[in-house]
Amino acid sequence: MIKGFAPQLAFLLGKRTNRQNLGVLFKLLLAFSVIVTIFSILFHLIMLREGQEFSWFTGFYWTLTVMSTLGFGDITFHGDLGRLFSMLVLLTGMIFLFIVLPFTFIQFFYVPWIQAQSESRAPRQLPRSTREHVLLTNYDPITQALINKLDRYHYSYYLITPDLAHAQQLYDQGINVVVGDLDNPETYKKMQIEQAALVAATDTDPINTHTAFTVRDLNPNVPIIARVDDPNSVDILQLAGCDHVLQLEKMLGASLARRAQSGEAAAHVIGQYEDLFIAETTATHTPLVGRTLEEIGLRRELGLTAVGVWERGIFQAALPDTRIGPHTVLVMTGTQSQLDRFNELFCIYKVSNVPVVIIGGGGVGMEAARTLVEQGLDYRIVERDADQAQKLDNCIVGDAADYDVLKKAEIMNALTVIITTHDDDINVYLTVYCRRLNPEIQIISRVTQERNIATLHRAGADFVMSYASMGADAIFNFLKRSDTLMVAESLSVFSEDISVFRMKMPSSLVGKTIANSAIRRNTGCTVIALNDNHEMQLNPDPNEPLPRAAEILLIGSSKGEKRFLDMYVHV
């Protein structure tokens, strides 16, 4: 950010009005100096007439003490002319020093200087040397989560806002902010759009469309990614110039539904990197319960790598002594054939016919329902808006806080309830209520503000999926051009923000083995693949030295990722 005295002075002198005001102030000070000089000369003349003689310095001294109303009284006139002159000097001083000069100073210097200080905290233009930076157009939960990731990987970014007061507030929070109108092409020219790495538009659909159209006209090549609220706006945003449009409600709804318990314990693929698959499986009612990962021997028997386990929404790294409980969700990586072999040995195919309860029939709830149908599962949607309910199948109209409504939705027998409202307070309330009604039910909830994730878990939610983390991860992957890294939303939207990340082999790991480096024990992250000269090594041997030219692929929580970067990269 731009700080210090010089930028403030440059801003102050940069405006024509400010320069004119400073000119007026200078002329006023010059006039004041002339008056002081004239009064000092008259002082000498009148004193000589009275037979008194003083130095020129004394004359200036007397004039300034009288004009400032100090009037020490050490030098006085004896005659009426001198006293009349003293009154004139006193009145002139009062007018100049207490009215004209202060008002002029405040109006023409102090106020512009304060404005310069304020505006220097939120510049309107980036240096020409700025390049490979990310431009953000709205400060929302998605952007907040994205900024954290950009900071973690040392990507430069700038958030554009038209409101100076808002910009200054963001500056005080440590956000790199610039001031400009999103619909003005000059704004993006000043943001060095020709040298930008990405533009991420997360405002409303019309504003995002205008932004994309403006940016694309200035730079045909810069990648543009936008969030969309209305599915009908996808084509419009693409026509406006967006390279990728995020339908986050659709993504979140599908992800919520994929987490629903159905009585089936097969391994479900949630992500893919070339031939490497990332899968999850619920341990309930399987031979996995009660055994440690060492006893199960996934790598030894099947070639699979256990990445970690979920326990009531808390992610833990998979260690040999990690014990599988009845509510454990196991995350593992391997090839499709290895996962098929796992299903043959451990899975239980017993799909429940009890419907999944979905609370909220908005965009997320509708997509969750569609995904459940694809999985062959029944559902009931609880929606209090009668007009919205008419658009839905299997819908029960009423307030989810009403016991009779939830009873009609079969909440007492359901294995899973999915809470999809966009109000975090309501989601906490409904989580507490559903947990009390059915202590054994699986509760999956969405969250908008990440600070409420822990609260939802304390309220009784088994899984909490973050709308903000999903959007941030999608934008960040697009920035890194992770086109071959297709991680399902469910992997990166829980309280621990589990994600897959890749990078060039850190120099601190070259020549060492995965086992000797103790990456998993030190950071909680697991190495799941190496890309050496375009040759993919899936679930690499932990005892083989790590090659210098390879790309390393890891999976872990955001905290674990930060620990890995601090321990092995930023050293």
C-alpha cells in the first residue's frame, strides 16, 4: 500500500484546485507580511516623533505582540496618536490572526491535506510496474476467503471500490484497495489491466456483466471469472467476455446432496487429478469400524492412500494408529480399479427408502433435490414461501420451525436433513432444533460467513459447507490454471477447508524421502502424486527420493497447507 509523507504531498499538489488554494494562502501570508512591515515602519516614525528610538527588530517585535493581543506592555506610546495607532494594529491583528488567517488555513490547506491523507490510503491508480496481479470487484464472503488464499501464496491483488469511505475502512483492515468506478474504462486502465493476471467479479449479475464487458474491451486476453446468481445469466456473462462463470448455488446444492447418508457405504469419488481419484466412504455398519488404518492396510492390500478422516465435521490427518469409528468418513486416493476393489471388500449396498429432508427450496435446495434424484434417493422439501413451493416437487409448505411441518416431512425417521437457507442465524437455529428432534440424524448445513462454521458444529451439525470457501477455491484454481485438477466441492468447503494444492518441488525436499521428511506428521498434509517430466506417479513410494524437476501434489487442511508452506517452501 502507498504510505508516507511524499504521496500525500504529491496528491495535494496534483489537483488544480488544491494548487489554486495554496496560491491564495501564499498571497494572504504575503499580504500579512507586508502589513506587519508597514506597521513596523509606522511604529518607528511615531516613536521618533515622541522622542523614543528603538531597533528595527524591536519594531517587528512590538507589531507582532500587539497584533496577537499579547500586549506585554514593555513598549508603549505616550501620546494619543501612538495609542490610536496601537488600536489600529490590534484590530487588524484580531481580524487577520483570529478570523481571516485561520479560516483560510483550514479551508485552503488543512482540509485538502486531511483529504490527501485519506485518499493516499486508497489510491486511484497503480504503478505502471504492477503486473501479474488479481483485480477484485466486490468485498463479500467469497472475496474475503479468496484474499486469505492469495496472501498465503503471495499473489498480489487489489480490490476496486467506488466508495472512498469504504475503501479507507478496508485499508485499515489490511486490504489492498483502490478507488474507482467499476463501469468506467479509465478505472481499469489505471489498474494496469493490460498486465493483470485475473479479474474476479463477484457482485450482482448486471454489475458483473458490465464489468466483464468493459474489461474484455480493454484486454482481450486477461482471464475473467464471475459468480452468477440467476442461471439465465450464464450465457449473458459468457457473451460479455467471461471465461468462466461460477454457479455456486448449483455447485453447493449438489455437494450438500452428495454428503447425504443413504444407507450405502460404497466409496464415492469426489475429485480427480488425471488418473488419480479422491474418494470418501462412510464407515457406518462396515468392517472398518473399530480398526486402525494400520490394521486395515489400505496401501499394503489395495495400493490406496488414506488421506484423513472426518469426525463430526473435524478433519484429522490419517496416521497408522487412527481408529475408525461408527461416524467416521474416510478420505482416500487411488486409481479407479483400486477403489472398485475397495468396494468389493468393504462396501455395503443397502439404500434407505426414507426420504432426505431438505429445508429451503431456493436455488441450493432445488439443486440438492435434483442430485438426490440422480442418486436414486427420495426427498421432501420444506419451504415456507407458497409461491416458491409451487415450483417444487415433493414440497411441504410451512415453517421448518413448526414441529407439525417437520413431522409431515418425516424428520423423525430420516437419516439426513439438509439445511440450505442463506441466513446463518436461521441455520444455527434449525440445526439445534433438528438435533433435538432426532439425535441420530445426519445434519448437513450450508454457511455463508466462515466465522459461523464453528457455531454450527457446536449446534450439532455433522458437516458444514462453506459457500465462501467453495467460491474462493474455484477462483483460485482458475487463477492457477488447474484445469486438470477437478476436485469436487465437498472436499474444500468444510470447517477445515480441505483442498488439493500443487506446486513445484520445494528445494528443501529435493533428494529427501516422504517418510524421512515426515510431511504428514509435521503438517497434516499428504503427498498423493508426483508429476515428473509429465509422468504421473500416483500414491508415490514414501521411501523414494523426491526428484528436483517434479511437481508435487498434496491434500490437506488450510492450516496444514500453511504449515507446509512455512516449513518447506518459505524457508
